[in-house]
Amino acid sequence: MTVVSQPDQCLTLIGRETTVVDEVRAVLFGLEGFEILDAVETSGGELVVRVETIDPVLGCPACGTRAGRSRGRPWVRLRDVSSAGRRVQVWWRKRRHECPDSDCDRRSFTEQHPAVGARRRSTLRCRVWIAGQVGPQGRAVTAVTGEVGVSWPTGMRAVHEAADLLMITTRSRPTRHLGVDETAFRRRHRWVTNIADLESAAELDVFEGRSAASLGAWLSDQPAWWRDAVEVVAMDACAPFRAAVRDWLPNATIVLDKFHALRLFHQTVDEIRRRTAWRIHQRRGRKIDHVWRARHLLLKAHERLTPSQQERLFSALGGPEDPDGEIGYAYLAKEEARACWAAPSIGRWGNLLALLADSGIAELVRLGHTLDRWHDPIIASFKLGITNACTEGLNRKVKHVKRISVNRPLRIVAVGFR
């Protein structure tokens, strides 16, 4: 080990300028309540700082009796945040005492400090730093833990603690506008439900499952005052979610998100295009098919099409690949729906439902029935103008944090949402 500080000079300096040295220590090391004994640098480039607490008043944690006879001064090794690109190891010289109360079941005890915590091998600020790097900064857990010299499980426990604390803090305030949406950790596997506060754009929780039972269980765990404060719940066209909200939030207004409503039209246009291709070609669409090459233009907003794109699209719809005009009719219905949500009115909404019902196309008629079942949430979205865009954005962060955490437990995701 190579000594960095010179103890004799330090002792002389402490005798002259005690206040200045204490301030420098507070800035460089920053663990309040600890005194630095010395600092050394190992041959491997790690910085080792030896510390002890300043004038601790010890009492038995079981009975509260003032500490008795000393039982030794063991050294405990802790990990701390990096300093100047070097790993930092803190050697804490603890005090161990025996309990003088003969009736106490605890015969001896070792001092603890809030800057470290009980039975910890890393400082609190180190754990907070790890959680901040994984959450807001979006770094990989392995990279962060390797930088400070702790194991992967230790780093993940720090992230879990920060996530739980953030969720508790967030849910301690009333939530007026609630967002509910599901996302898949893997395609068609391991679905999770994301709960968000739409006003503050804060994550409330993420739990596994996307059923009425899972959402109902989560809502039942919330206090009654919190459930009573919820006024609006935004979601997609998910019947299980609607059932759970009606059971546990009967006074809340359900809003069908604009994005998901228009997405139903996009899916219907695509279904009709595929069915028509199978009926004409007895196969899926290929590059030689004009409608297949224009499949993305069918889903694009009409005003965003360039003149050449409009020509390609209308040429494909007017050709032999759409003999009954069903694809073109579905495209017009989609554009009418976009106009309806852009300038909502009850009359335009009624015309849209009539357009779907009178089409005679099975997919559009089915879509009309779906929209009719969600009539009240859609009208509420027209009146309130509330969308679930915030929850959709948090879903992206859920997947991002999942990827960098090597697909480990789900509770970590809330750290990044602030």
C-alpha cells in the first residue's frame, strides 16, 4: 500500500487549523458524523479511507440501556462512491459493547450509523448513486456496480429500495388523473400493467399481469382516501381494466385514449387489406402488389402525403387489387375518424358510427360495435381532452430499464420516472 497522507503533518495541521481541516474533510469525503483517520492507495489503484464515528452515544438497541464495557473495535469494510475515477473502500472502526442490563436478551451490540445502515456493506450515498445511475441515467447495472466495486445483487437491492421509496412518496399524494396501460416484457409473454399519474407524469407502480383481478388487487391495496380522489382514468379499449375500475373506482370517469381509438381503425384497415389479398391472390401480399407496397401510406395521415405518395395510393386503390372498393372505403373511414377526434362533436361522432354500420364490411361493422360499447369513454375523451400519452411514454422507459437490468424483477423500473 502506498500512503497518500502523512499522519505527522496532518496532526500538526489539525492542531493549528482545526476548523479549516474539518471543512475540507466534509467537502472531500462528506460522510457526516465520521472522522478520517487516514487514507491510503492500494497497488491496484483503489483508495482506502479509514474512519471512525465522532463521539457516539451508544445504547442497547433492545432495551435502550447505556453501553457498558467495551468488547473490542472491529474493522468493517464498506464500499463508497468513486473518487477521481478510483474505487473507494471505507474501513470503519466500529465500537462493540456489552449490555449492562442482566435482564436484556441482547448480550452485546455494535454501533450503527444512518449514513450506512444496519448490516450493510456499502454507504447510503453509494446506494443512492447506484439507483440514480440505473434509473434517470439509464446505465446498465453491471457497469454501475463494476465502477464502485459491489456485486450485481447488491446494486439491484439499492435500485429496489429507491424504487419502493419513490412509489411510497408518489402515492402519498392524491391522484386526480390516472393512466392505466399494459406492455409486454417479451412479445406476447410476461405482460405487466403500468400505472401513472397523468398530471405529474410520475410512475405510480408496475406489476405483473393485465387482468381485471390483477388491477383490482392493486386498487384494493390503495387507501380509501386515495381511491376517492381519482376523478379520471385513461386507458385503451381493455374490457378487464374497465371492469376493475368500475368495481374499485365507481366515481371515476373512464376515458378511452385517442391514440388507442384511432389505432383500432388502423388495425381494421390492415385486416381488410390482408383479407382482400388472400381472396384475390390466394397468398400474402408481395412486392409485386401495388396495394402491398402502399400499405404504409394507407395508415399515414392524408395531409402528410406528398403528391407522389397520393398518386401511388389512389392508383393502387383504383386498380384490380381492390375490386370492391373495400380497402378504399376503410381508408376513408379512418380519415373520417381522424377528423372526428381532431374536431370532436356529437354530430360528427354519430355520422362516423353510421358510416361504419352502413358499410356492409364485416370488419368495419365489428369496429362500429366496439366503438358503440365504448361510447361513454369516447364522449368523455371529447369533453375532457385527456389522453394516455404519458403512460405510453413510461412504457417505453419500462422496456428500456428492463433491457439494461438483464430482465430481472419488475420493481426497479420506477426509479427512472421522475
